[in-house]
Amino acid sequence: MVNSNGALVESNAIIGNGNRGFLFGDAVFETIRIRNGKILFLEDHYFRLMATMRIVRMEIPMNFTMEYLEAQVLLTVNANHCENAARVRITVFRNEGGLYLPETNAISFVIQVNPLEVRDYAIRTVSYEVDLYKDFHIAKHLLSTLKTTNKMVYITGSIFAKENDLENCLLLNEEKNVVEALQGNIFMLMGSTLITPPIADGCLNGIMRKNILAIAKTVDGIEVIEKSISPFDLQKADELFITNVIQGIQPITKYRKKEYVSTLANRMVQKLNTKIAGT
């Protein structure tokens, strides 16, 4: 079942050929994790979605309260019998009409749900090799930090990763600094310092990024900073990991000839599960 503007429908064929998200990528989205019938990081997701809609000049309906969106998400989750663990995507798109200049800023939304196999976050103990994706760069501006449906860099990067037997790729901005991975934010441990690129470098303003930064500050002996990461820094690092709200934390095991441990990542996922268990 799919939720289309508050109505549950059987078919996924709900996007017309005049849909602006389809025609122009004129849409934004949130990817949410469900645990025990609850939305993890609800406030973070809601306020990021509202901020994103304002930035791209979408009209926010009066009924788009946090309580309303929570109810619509859980309605869809329950209809799909995925209360234990699920991945939810809320896509908001500007209504039909116009070319690049829309005829209206009014919006519609779709909520889709897919079940997840595990309820809590867990480290995947698999080989996870990455490399740089250099064909296209991430621009250092505000739009790069938003979750919009303009994702061609991530699509071509994912194809490159598959063609080269990589699990993921790291993206660069125009200053050739490492910004993020294809599916999440990047963290680097160097000695006792945990580093992640600042939002100003063009990385996604990730929900899990925000929470990992907060959790890491509670780990004894770890200094947490936001600063630019060059590709040369990666081979000096002791540990690299990727974060997003679905996977949680994914350690990188190899970048080129350098191999990494996952000691801090394992400590962090334990603290993360303790945090969500209390929500």
C-alpha cells in the first residue's frame, strides 16, 4: 500500500506524466527508519523536510504539522504490516504545471514503505572497499546539502562502483576535498580525533551525521571536529565509516592499498542502539 496525499492506494502507478518530480526533478524527500512502530529521529526529519521545502520555495500546507506527518507515516507502515522494522520514503513534489517556472508552489506527497530484516542497528562485518569518484563533483552550495531528487551524480557514481567491484565511492567537491559517500556521510578517525566534512563543503545535512556527532562527543578520549578532508588524509586515517539512517554505521575496510579497523565504529553503534532504545 502507498499513501498518496493521505489516501492509501493499492497501486504504485500514481505518478502522472505531468509530474514535476518526473519531468524536472522538482521534488524533495526524506528517508526514515521505523523501529517498534515508532519513527526514529522524528523531529530531526520533520524540521529538515520543512527547511528543505522552504529553501526550494514549496508551499507548506497548514496541516503539515509534525503530528500529521507522523500519523500518515504510521498509517502506511501499519497498512503494510512493517511495524517491527521498515524503511519509509516521503517524497514531496510541486504540483503539475509550467516548465522550469512552475505554475504553482502547491505540493503533493507520496509515502512508500519497505520492510527491513533487522530492528536495531548492526555493523555489517563484510569487506567494504571504496575509491574516489572523479567524473563529476559536488558543488559547494546550499542545494547540495538538501535531499532532492536531483541525484545524477550518485547514480553515475553507483554505476562506476559496480563496474569496478567497489561497495561504494567517495565524492569530491570542486576543491577536490572529500565530501561524502554515495549513500551517506563520511567520518574519519585519525588518532583520537574524529573528523567529518563541514556542511559548507557541500555534504548532505544528514540526520545520522547529526546524531553521530552528538554521540561521539560522549566517547571518552575522542575529540570531534568538522573540517575539510583531502584524499591524502584518507590513507593516514586509522578508521573510516559511512553513516545514514537506514544502515546506521558502515565501516570502510579498504581504500586503495590502505586497510582499516572498525573499533570506534563498533563502540558507536552500541551507543546508537542505546539511544534509540530509549525513544
